Amino acid sequence: MPRRYGPDGTALWNGKAPEDFSEADVYRFMAETEEVLQKRELLGGESDARSIAQRLAEGRTQAARDNAARPAKAAVKESRHDR
């Protein structure tokens, strides 16, 4: 795992200081930063993250109820032509 901080305490990204970045490193850093910012924007902060998790759990519970209420498919014998 790359180091997070240099010997002088400066923050590193993938083991590199900003002045050591290649052009590809800059683009990867920008993409990763954009992804983090988009997630924060979608979640709207910690309180919204909890409510989103709660809504997801409620959705899973409802889906399980719906699946349990649905009749199961009849078992069909497989023939050689089905393979």
C-alpha cells in the first residue's frame, strides 16, 4: 500500500507528492476526487446517508415480502435438447 504522508508530513497520493505527478496521475487524481465529491453530493452528508441506508433497508424488506408472495415456478424436467 502506498504511503499516505511523506517524511516531512506532506500528504501523498498513491505514494507521490503533487510535484511528482505525471499527467496521467493528475487525471487519475481528478477523476477520484470527482467521484468522492459526487458521492458526497448524492448522499447529502451524514444525516442523509443514514436515511438513504434506512430507505435501502426498507426497500430490501419490501422486495423480500413481494418475492415471498409471488408463486414459485413449476419445476420443469430438463431434456437433452435444452442443454
